[in-house]
Amino acid sequence: MKKGFDLKKLRLSDLVPFIAFVVLLVFFAVATGGKMFSSYSLQKLIEQSILTIIAASGVLFVVAQGSIDLTVGVNVALSGVVGLHVAQVTGIGWLMIPVSLAVGLLMGLLNGVIVAKCHVPSFTLSIAMLIGVRGIVNYIQTIVGVEYVPASMTFITASGVRIAAFFVLLLVMIYIFEFTRVGRYSRAIGENETTARFVGIPVDKMKILVFALSGLMAGFGSVFSIAAVGGTTQTMGSFLEMQVAMAIFFGGVLVTGGSSAKFYKVILGSLSITIIVYGLSLMGMSESHISQSVEGILLLLILFITILTNRQKKLKTEHKEEA
């Protein structure tokens, strides 16, 4: 006989993302006089969250292992610029998609190999790649300039097409993270890498794989970014890595990853960040320094609650083991 749902197994750290999301939604719904719940606003919330969720869905695998990938922003820019330029030069519009995905995948693969085989800390590598690749992107853009979606591919700019493709991609990533070895092994590595190696998990292979997956999702992100604005921009991918990190950690995922990494937290974290930015704009306070201050304060609060509840859980486990 199957056991019923046990409320006692629910931790506060698992509920925090839900509570924060609901509180923010209700607050801005009241503060904006109900504008937040209009069909237009809800559609905008989804559209503005798409790029963050797509990029974060790949980075989540990396964070689950206790690492970080801060190259997602420049990867989106590089993938998009190269992919769209190839499509323009060849005159084959659909090439934009596979080329963008290939560039994103290759950059992610390079990151993974350096982290796993050269034992370079992921944070150090990310910062170096972030600076170096952004310079390459800027150089390419000074030569080719701003380019636009080919006429044969303008259908991808339609809101309905982008949202439908987004949900399909999201369901695939949820399945991979929650129900395959890639997700399980990544969480196990985050919990204890030494133990993971001891029980036979191919740690180095998994590190390379998840960085490659993160790069691939950045490639997808570049396609969605181009579709959203109709082409490349000089600021493409700028600060996206910070938005992704905010979304993941705002959702209650610890920097150490492990069991704290759950996909719903990424979705709720991304939506919460978007609600703050969009809600403040509806209130006439769209200045970046205001939204950044609010995001920073709330992030510190949520991280404090999450760390506190996980520490209490660890203490309870230790007491049981001693008993």
C-alpha cells in the first residue's frame, strides 16, 4: 500500500520559493491596482522570464554539482552573433539555429573539459571566459554590425511560436533533471564528490556533460533572444549571467548544490525576479538601482532562511546518528 503525502518531510527551505513568489505576486497586484493580473501583464511576465529560465535550466545542472557557470551571458551573445551571421552570409536562414546551438555547445564543452581535466575552479574559469569572450563578441560586432532575422525565419519572432517552443524545451529539461541519471548524479556530486567517486559515478565525465548542457541551453537562449528582438544587439546577453545566478539562488538553491537543487526553484526564482522588475516598472519605479536594491535585499533574506533551515536539518540528522 502506498504511503500518503507526509507533511513532516516538507522543509521550510522547500516552501520559501513558493512563499516568496506568492507574497511578491500579491504585493505587486495590490500596489499596481490589479494591473499585474491583466492578460497583457501575465503574457509579458512569461515572455520576459523565458530567456532567464532557459539559460538557468542548463546552469542548474552545474550548480547542482557545486560549481558555477557565469559564461552563459557571453555564450548567448557569441552563439547568436555567429549563428545569425552564418545565416546571413550563406543566405540559408534556418542555419541560424543549428549553428547557434553548435557554438553554445562547443563553448560549454570547452568549459567542462578545463574544469574537469585541468582542475581549474569553475568560478575562476567563468570570470576569465566572461571577460575574454565578451571582447571577442564586441570585436565581431564591430565588423559585422547589427544583423536581423532572415525573412525566411521571421515566423520565430511570433509570440505564440516562442512560448510554445519554450514550454516544450522546459518539459524536456525538467525530465532530464528530475528523472535521469544526469540529474541524480549531479545532485550526488554536489552532496559529496568523494563519495560519488567511491560509488562509481563518473564525476569528470558528468562535469563535462553538464557544462556542455549549460552551453547548449545558452545556444537555445541565443535563438530565443534573437527571436524576441528580431536580431542581434550590442548588449545581447549582457548581465544575463547575473540574472540567472539571482534566479537560481533566489529560488533557494544553495551554492553547494546537492539536494537543494530542484527545478521548480529555478522557475519560481526566475518568475520572482521578473515580477520585481516588471512590478516596479508598473509602479513607475523602473530605475535599475531600485530594482537591483530590492532584488539584493530579498536574495539575502531568502538565502539566510534557506541556509538556516538546512543547518537545522543537518543538526537533527547528526543528533539522530549519535542517538
